Amino acid sequence: MAFITASWNPLGDAFYRKTDLYEMSWSLRDGLRDSLVAAAPYGGPIALLREPQRRSPSSRPQLEIYSASGGTVASFPWKSGPVVQLGWTVSDELLCIQEDGTVLIYDLFGSFKRHFSMGQEVVQSQVMEAKVFHSPYGTGIAIVTSSSRFTLATNIDDLKLRRLPEVPGLQGKPSCWVVLTQDRQTKVLLSNGPELFILDNTSCTVVCPPGLSPQDGNIVHMSVSFSYKYLALLTDSGHLWTGLSTLQEKLSDVDTKKTMAPKQMLWCRRPKSQQPSVVLMWDRLLLVVGVCNETIQYPIEDPCVLVGEMDGVRIISSSNQELLQEVPLVCQDIFKIASMAPGALLLEAHREYEKSSQKADEYLREIKEQSMLGEAVRQCVEAAGHEYDTNTQKSLMRAASFGKCFLTDFSPDQFVTTCRELRVLNAVRDSSVGLPLTHTQFKQLTLQVLIDRLVYRQFYPLAIEVCRYLKIPDYQGVSRVLKHWASCKVQQKDLTDDAIARAVCMKVGDSPGVSYSDIAAKAYECGRAELAIKLLDFEARSGEQVPLLLKMKRSQLALSKAVESGDTDLVYTVVSYLKNEMNRGDFFMTLRNQPVALSLYRQFCKLQEQETLKDLYNQDDDHQELANYYVTASYREKRLEGRLSLLQSAVDEYNKAKNEFAVKTTEDEMRLLRFQRKLDDEKGAGLLGLSLQVTMETLLSLGLHKQAEQLYKDFRVPDKRYWWLKLKSLAEKEEWDELEKFSKSKKSPIGYLAFVEVCIKCNNKYEAKKYVSKVTPEQKVKAHLAVGDLEGAADAAIERRNEAEIGAVLSRCSASNSLVIERLNRARAAIAKK
Amino acid sequence: MMRLRRSHLICCAASKEKMAAHLSYGRVNLNILREAARKELREFLDKCAGSKAIVWDEYLTGPFGLIAQYSLLKEHEVEKMFTLKNGRLPPADVKNIIFFVRPRLELMDIIADNITSEDRHHSSRDFHILFVPRRSMLCEQRLKEQVLSGCVQVECYLENDQTSLYHTAKGLMTLQALYGTIPQIYGKGECARLVANMMLRMKREFAGSQNQILPVFDTLLLLDRNVDLLTPLATQLTYEGLIDEIYGISNGYVKLPPEKFAQKKQGEGSKDLPTEPKKLQLNSAEELYAEIRDKNFNAVGAALSKKAKIISAAFEERHNAKTVGEIKQFVSQLPHMQAARSSLANHTSIAELIKDITSAYIIQCFPIKSHYVNTYIEDCIAQKDPLIKILRLVCMQSVCNNGLKHKVMDYYKREILQTYGYEHILTLNNLEKAGLLKPQTGSRNNYPTIRKTLKLWMEDANEQNPNDISYVYSGYSPLSIRLTQILARPGWRSIEEVLKMLPGPHFEERQQLPSGLHKKRQQGENRTTLVFFLGGVTYAEIAALRFLSQVEDSGMEYVIATTKLINGTTWIKSLMDRPESPTQ
């Protein structure tokens, strides 16, 4: 513990330290010499291609993929063309950029995924150099060709190639270049001798960094920081310029006195860096140059590769791996020799406490006197997060826990979270997993992505452990892991369909949020249709099964699943798909077996394809509907002949449907239409399309009694209705003589009270009275009352000895009818007596 | 640029709004539903950044008005609102045009027309479409194709289209997400079974995402309209029911003929009568309406005159007010009293309007004694009464008698076709398909048994102080509500025989609750049942259910949900098929 600062080196007012990450578990025969190496940030995988330039077909170079700790992940002979550059995408895919501009993409396990080209002109002029870069838009690639032209692709998943303008005066490749992402724009910064250019989509501009003159020499190396915010330039005279990548401000200017160009040059910073630096590497030397002009020198024995991280630089050699970083301020505070920071005191207090020394109390008292105990706990917890060594973590956390005991009202959140996160980090840092993430990187990466990476590396049990341990809701946690696991499982070629289906079902069960149809889709993608169908059977949501079944051309099954789901939109989707896929006969047959689908399709046809509707009914021998269809169609027909012929078709179909009633009425309608047309032609009566009743009404009002009579007879109109009609019509036209004649034509089927009431309604009391005598005895009183003949009504009521009727008459009497009232009352009394 | 979006929730909520208006009181806080709908709407609006104009499908303004006032829309940068119609959109300087429409094909054509005529004038505008209740594939296709053709009619029984059932099931799932899983589901009828099946399936599909809300509803009852076809055919005799039968209530508003509402200002007499229909809002926020809406119309007169006395007594109080304090107190009550007086005036006018009409209008279940009714219907046709009335009568006779004698049925049909026109042959066909009209077959007529067992016809209904639900139809109890009542007590097992006679299966399902959510019922605490009417419900049925809720010892509270509010007229109309006549 005392030696914790032994690996620290002062740089300006800060310290730098190297932490051992791994003894590399690989065994490289020739070390990292003559190899193309790409190691992804955030403890990502390492790809290694030995002697990429060797072109003899007899011995193919080997492409190897390792975890960050050197564990072999994949290895295969490189059979494609010469590779210029290797790189990793943000989603851990390997990019191999070939001389001819082809980019091949492999997954972490070395399976080829796809390829694309960086443009036609590259084929002739070859890629000289390439760089893989990351931006908010994803992973991008920049190349420079032998004709000195740059081409950019900002996001390889949405490939848009941009050929940048020519750089004036540039022959061959530039001496050095970097890709910058600024203000949502991707640019190339390059040097040609002492000159510096910025190259964007449209222009090439010469730029001069403030404080760097051409006399300082040719720019031979440059580097941008992880965040694209800072830039470092190195000249052939050993001058190192650092500043903002906008080139608007200089940070420092250091003479390294090294005239040889370094093999790698990287920024080494951390968030809230006190003393950022640039790390330069030569064959035997690693030089850390702080902006404060001080330097640290580390000797190197083996060829190394530097990997830039957001909070330091990883140094990978053939035998081990280290993390070089500025010591976080809180760690400096605690571990700096003779530090009096509260955290340092607390750590000391705890140490004494464990030794059962009373000094513990003195230290504690000292912190408490300054009321800094809370701060001390916080410092210890934070520092623990930054430490790689588990023992150091533990002693810090114990100290924090010890300090917490003396605090009331202190939120344990930070302590608990850090404890949990450290456990997870320690687990993934383990050499067998090989994700050397710092706490800072982990926070940046987020837990979600970490789990994704574990899953992607197929550490399923660990991923599930982590999810459970951190209590991530199943949807985002365990289920997601299981889904990936299952998708991977279905690709195992050595297992039978049954075995896989069973294994998947057993593990996944009905975990919420795991979609069997997604897994099935994966199986289908791998050419295992049978397995896909087996898996689909486990899917609870029938709606989800449909799209894949359609894709697999299992249309019958898709249709029944869609129907099962009850989602009519889905049924429509399948139906319209089937319609395009199948011939008409098969299509109709398929629908026939699915009544729900059939009726939906019928509706669709009603709206969009009337003709098809007819075919459907025909196919089903549904004569009734077919007839209805013709009826509907007849109303759309303007010409009478067309209308009649459609109605005739309807009659034929109604006949086949044995619907005698409909046959009869339809024939009647045709007869009526012909009749109407005839009269329209002869008299311009405007009858066409009217109902029989209205036709007769119109005829009567036009005085065409004979024709009305004819209809009445021809269409066997019930007497009652006809009499009502004629009665009303004659009364309305005030043809009173005609009415009287009509009333006498035969015994009225509607009685004569109707005559009385209609006449009264037409304000003809005189005519009304004519019919009063004809009404039946039961209606006499009513009839008399209707014409206002109280005396008559009274007579009738008294004669009928009907108490209710007497009452009715009485209620109509006013004071002036005293005589009548008297008579009625007498009669009533007489009835009552009996 | 066209983006199509969908929103399930708004829609379900919008259709469920109906019940929010009915049951603003009671134990179930329906505001949650309203809030959820509102939230969804807000989120949708915020997705379209920048100023916006909304183009409304007129039909939707009502339901939406219930969840969102204009001020809410305004807060979310809605600057203009238009009604959906053909041609160019009115000018509006906004970034987004949002169409709020139902997924109907004919509306898609209008939208397409709007957009195409727009494109030439404006370039950088985003168009969005919000489908209520949800997106339909057909409509999207239509937008792409832009073909012209006829109109849509969706009716579950006619077309065997389960779309509406699917929406119902979805809506019920939303409801459960907000109010907790409903432990017991009962149902009667084909559609009820289908909806329950869909719900159970959907629940399985979301297995694992356990709902942790304490259930508000104890029971869900799904009732298929097909089980009780008779009730909507009869004229509702509650106050609210009659208003709906005669004038039609839509989204809580009714339009009335203006004559009776003329403002009588002194001196002016009644020179200029208003010509615009009078639009009134009807809901329980109005004290008087809450009091009389569910009363039998025959009891409304008494209630109104009682109210009139109370109000005039209250106004008389001013003579007794002697001290300044008393006068002040009187004045402070004035606004309330004046509101009550104008409310009384309104309802007195409405009652008068209805009274003038009713006698000729009412269709009651009672006189369905075969011979008499034949003549009656015959006379109605001869007098050319409105077709819908005839159809209601004929269907009623058919339903009550397990079909019509062949001869009678053909006679009616011929009479209808001859009088109202041959085109109604399709309507008659639809009625037959829906089971409302059918010829008698050999099978026994079960209706008398059903009627007697369930006590559907009560000879001595007390209209003034009802003691049974039959008061809502002056002596006829709606079968649907009787089933609901019996379910609560003594349970359906007691009427097993009758249930078998009614169409469609009856069933009971239980939904497992997560442990810890089992309700511990307080002594005397009411149980709550959600009654869902598939295929519509009448105001009278709602009144009957509310009556049941209020009966003191029932121990049951009812919340009503439905796919739509119907009355005999609107219901029969939805079943009518009118071929388009040729356009000249």
C-alpha cells in the first residue's frame, strides 16, 4: 500500500502512472513486428495481420483476432487482396481496407459479413493510406489514393462516398494527416512539407496554426485527441506544437529534440485533465510530453502498440499491457505523500483502526473538526472507482464504510452504486473476459452497451449475472441476453432442429420481451426454415408470426395465424399479399377455408373491386348475394335498358337461390319501370324510379285515374291502402263529387270514419257530414264529434248506452250546451241505476 | 413528405369518452382515462415540431372536444383549425398540417385531394395523419392509389368484420392497464366470446409485464347486442332517451327546433323568431338535468313543476330579506338561482316539444299481440308513416314471436317495397341477415318463457317512483339489463335454462391477479362492474343501470362502456342499405 505512488511520475503539477492490465495470454512468435495491428478503444478487441504486404500466393498471411487480454477469438488465413489498414467499428466489427479500395467487414469471430468499395477510381490508383474514425454518426473511413485524392465515408452503415477536392501541389501521399469531426462536419487535416491544409467537402484551405512558423520544419506527425478537441503537430526538427483542433489557440510549444519521426503519437488526457500530454513512441522509447514542457521517459524493450482511450493510453506489447494515465485528482489527494486531504486522513484512520490503535480516533477527530467527514467518504469512494487493483479498491471502500458510521443523514447511494459497479468491472476485467474498462470509460460507455458487448462476445452467463446483479428490468436485461443467445444458438450447424428448438424453449421459456419470431427470423436467415417454423410455434403473439411466415412462403399458415390474432389489418395484409402471389383460383380456394378472411376480402372488394366481388359470389354459388349485387349495380346504371337487364340477371339469380319472393318483387319492379317509362314518354309524368305507391299518388294527382286503377289491379295493391290513397288524393284536390262516387263504388274497406276525418282535415265539414251516417255504430260518436255535431254525438252515445262515450261527449260540451249536458247526465244516471 | 402515424390509445379513449360523461360521479375516477388520452395527444403534437394546423374530420371534433380544449392545442403550437373538405386547404402559415381522421376510405380521397392541390403552392410542409382509432392498411393503400369508389359500411353482423371487436379488445386492455386487471369476466353472445378470447390472448402476449395496479373493477360483463335485439327497437321512455329518439344526442349535445326557445323580451313581443336550431349541452353538471334525465317521461312533468315551485319560493325569499346581511346573502345566491331558472325554462320547453310529438311516435313492446299488431302495422304503412318506424315494428314483431309467419312476412315485405320503393329489398335482406327479421320455423317460440322467467313485462310499472328497471320503457325491462341484474344477484346459474335459449354462448373467465393485489373488501363496500355493450347501448338501458347502481341494497356499482350509443332509429339506419341512384 505504501508503494502505491511508486509507479507515479510527476509531470508539471500532476502525476502520471502506469498500471499493469494484463500479462498477454497470446504467444506471438515474432512479437508485433511487421504486423498490421488494430485495437479498439474501450478495451476492445485486437486484430493482427502479419506481414500484410507479402504477396506470395503460396504463403498466405494469417489474420488473428484477440480479446484485449490476448485471448484468441478467431484466426484464419487471409485469402483476399493486400490490406492497407485494419480498424474496428463502434459495434465491434472488423474493417479490412484493401489496396484496391474494397472494404471487407468481419464480425468479432471472423465471419465475413459484407463488403463495399471506396469508389471506382480507387481501383486504378490504389489506396496508399487509410484511417478508420468514429464520430456521432458512426464509424467512418478515409482513404488517400496514389493520385493524392482523398475519399471519405462518414458512416459505413449508410454509405455515402465523398471525394474531396484536390490538394494543390500534393504529389504522392501527404507527410501526415488526420480526420477531424467538427461542427457536424468531417474534414481532413493534412500536411505537405511545412504546409498545413484543411480539406472539406468543397474546398482545400491553407491554415497556419498560431505560433508555428514554417521555420520550425516540415510537419511529420499529427494527432487529434479522443474528443477531436485538441491537436498535436510534430515537425522534423522535433518541435511539438499543441493547441485546439480549431487551430485558433496554442496550448504549448515543446522542443523534444528528437528529429526522428516517432512510430506513434497520441494524446493522453482525461476528463478535467490538469496536465494533458502527448505520448510519442519510438522503437526503444516512450516519451510523455506535458503541455507544461516537462517530459517523462519510459524505456521500451519490445515493439508496442498504443491505443488511445478517453482517459489515457493503453500500451500493448507482445508480453503485457499497461494503462498510462494521468492520476485522477482524487487519487492524488489521497495517496500523495503527506497528503492532508480528508480522504487521505480517513484512509489512515481506518488503517489505524484495523491495527486497533487509538490513533484512529485522532485522525477521525481531525477530519471531524473540519467537518469534512462527508467529503472524506466521498473521496474514498470516488478514488476506489479509479483504482485497478482490487486490494486498493477494498481498502478505500472499507475506509469509506468506516467513515460513514460516524455520519448521520448521509446518502448511501454513491457508495452502493460504486460497490456494485466495481464488482461488475472487476468481473469483466478478468483476463478470461478481457474488457479492461476504467470506471470513467464504463460511465461513458453505459451499462447497456457493456451488456451488449458481453453478449456480442458470447459471455451469456456473465451477462445474465450482471443483469440480475444490477437488477435491470427483464425487458432491457435478461430477456435481451436470452434473445441474443437464442439467435446465436439457431446458427449452430451441428445441432438438429429439434434439439435447438427444445434448448431455446427451455432457456427462454416465456421470458417477457423475447420474441420467438425474431429468433425464428434469424433461423430462417441461416437457411433453417423448418427450425424457424418450430420456433414460431412458441410465439404467443400470432400477429408477430405472420410477416415471417409470409417471407417463408407459408401463406396458408400465415393467414390462419393472422385470423387467430383478431387483428383485421393483419388479415388484410396477408390477403393482399396472397392476392398478388397466387393465381386467382387458388387464392379463392384459400379464402374459402377462412371465413373471416373471406368476409374481409369481400368488404375490400365492395369498395375497390366490384367485379371481383361478383367472381367471389360466383365461386361460392352464393346466388342470393349475387342477385343483391346485380340489384345494387342496377341503381348505378343510367339507361333503363341496362337497368332492366341487370334486374333480369338479379331475377335469374334469385331464381337459383329459390327466393320466390325476391323473384316476384324484382319482376314487379321491372314491370313498374317499363310502365313508368311508357307514361313518362306519353305524358311526361316524371315517374321513373318512384315507388309504386308514389307512382299511384302522382298519377292520381295528375288526374290519371285510369292508369292508377290499372296499377292497383296489376300489382294487387291491398284495397285498404289503395282506398286510403285515393281518399286522401281526392280530398286534397277537392274533387268532392269524385270522392262521393268513389265512396259508393263499393263498401269501403277502411270504413267511413276515415272519410269523415279526411274531409275535416281538408276543412270541408259539409262533405264530411255526408259520410257520418255511413260509419259503423261503434264509430258513430267519434264521427259526430269530428264534424262538431254534439247533438248527434249525444244521440248516438245515449242510444248505445255507453258510459265512456257519454263521458267523451260531455268533455267536449261547453256551458252553452246545457240542454245536451242535461240529457247526457240523465242517460248516465240511468245506466248507473242498472 | 408524408408521414403516417398511428395512435391506439387516443382512439380507445375517445370512444370511451362516452362513459366519462355519464359517470363523472362514483367510485371510479374516469379522469385517469381522460388524462391518459390527453397525454398521448400532447406527445403526438410535440412530435411534430413547429407550428401546426389541424384539419378535422368533423365527426371527431366531438369526441376530441371531450378530452382537449382549444387552449391545450394552442399550447402545443396549434395555430389554425379547419374542417376536412375537398379542394385546397385554406391558407395558413404553418410548418405542419395534421389531419385527424377516422380510417375511412372516402376521407383518404379528400386528404389526397388536399395534399395534391397543396403541393403546387407550398413546398416545405410536413403532412401528418393521425388515425383515430387506428391506422388502417386499406387507407394507406388508398392514399397511394387514389382511386374513386363507393362508401364504407362496417357492421359486425352484416359483414362478419371483426375489426371493431379487435378495437374493443384493445381498448379494454388499455383500460386494464390504467385501472388494473379485472379479475372476473362474464359474457353472453358470439361477439362477447370473441372479444374475451382476444383479450385473453393479448394478455398472454404481454405475459411477464405484470400489471401492478390495484384493480378498480371487480367484474367485466361483455354483452353482445345480438342477445337483446328487442330493446333498441322499442321507444325509450326516459327523458334523455326520448330526447335522443326524437332529436338525437351527439357527443352530449342536442339540436332543437328554435321556436320554443325564443327569448321573450319585453316590448319586442316575438317578432323575429330565431331560425338557427338551438344547441344545448346535456350532462349531469346541470343539476336539474341530472335529476330528471333518467326519469320516465311521465314523471318529468311533476318533477319540473316541483322544481318551479322551489325556485319561485327561493325568489320570494327576497321579500323576507330584511337586514342588509340577509339581502347580501340573497344576492350572493342570485347567479345560481338564475342558472337554475334558465335551466328549468329550457327543460320545460323540451318537455313541451316532446309531449307534442310522443303519442304518434311511441313504439311500445306491449301491443305485440299478433292479430292486433298486423292491422296496426298495415295501417301505418297505408298512412305512409316513416319507414324506420315500420321496420322497427315489423322487426319487433318478428323478434317477439321467434319469426313471422311466412305469409305475413312476405305481405309486410311486399307492402314495404311497394310503398317505400323497391330499393329497400337490400335493407330487408340486411335485417334478415342480422336476425331481426326471419320467417317462423317449426322450432318452439322461446320468447314467452324468457319473458316470464326474466320478468320482462311488468303490468304495473311505477313510472313516478320506480321500484324496478322496467320503468324506463313504461313496463318493459330491457333484457340486457335484467341479465346484468341477475348476474349480480343471485347469479347466472339460476337462469341457466334461459341463457341457453338466448343466442350465443355464455361464459365466465377468471384472470389471475398478482399476489398482493387481491382486494380486501371493507364491510359494506360496493363491488364495481364494468358493463361493456358490444354493438351499442341505449340511453334508457344506461338509465336502468344507473337505477340499479342507486338501489340502496344492491351492493353493486356499474360503469358503462360501449362501442356506440344507439337508439332504434340510428340502429336501423345503420342496417339500411341504399344503393346510390344514378347521378344525372
